[in-house]
Amino acid sequence: MGLKELGAAIAGHTTRVQVAFCGFDLWLDVFASGRVRMQPFKKGGLFAEKDDEGIIVAMPVVGDGVVISFDPTLPPDGFRLAP
């Protein structure tokens, strides 16, 4: 599997994907793709705005906010999507 398969799986998912868990090699490929941006999140997993108060955490995302996460239990080029 690779970036194309991950993108097709996200696009073809029946519900909005919120996180893509990736094996290490695929995770590296996603970051090297140039499509990752850091999105600030606030409590509750909501996108943070400039004037939001409290703890704000930047997470790597692609597309319309799909969080990219490393999962060491997956094969190096494997992935799993979660709504």
C-alpha cells in the first residue's frame, strides 16, 4: 500500500474520516508528500480559532482535517481509517 491507496480509501470512505492511522513507512511518506499542515485543536477535538483560550494542540492533518497518526501495531505500509 502507499499514498495513492491511502488517498483513495479516504476519498471513498462512506463516512467522513477523522483520523488515518499509518504504519511507520507510510507515515513518513505522508509527511514527505508536502500535503501535511499543522492544525490547532482545542478540547473536544474541535478546530481551534485564533482567539480560543485554554490548551491548544497542533496536530498534523491532510485534506479537510484528517489527522495523520502513527500506529506501531500496523505493518510499515499499512493504514487504518477511523470516522
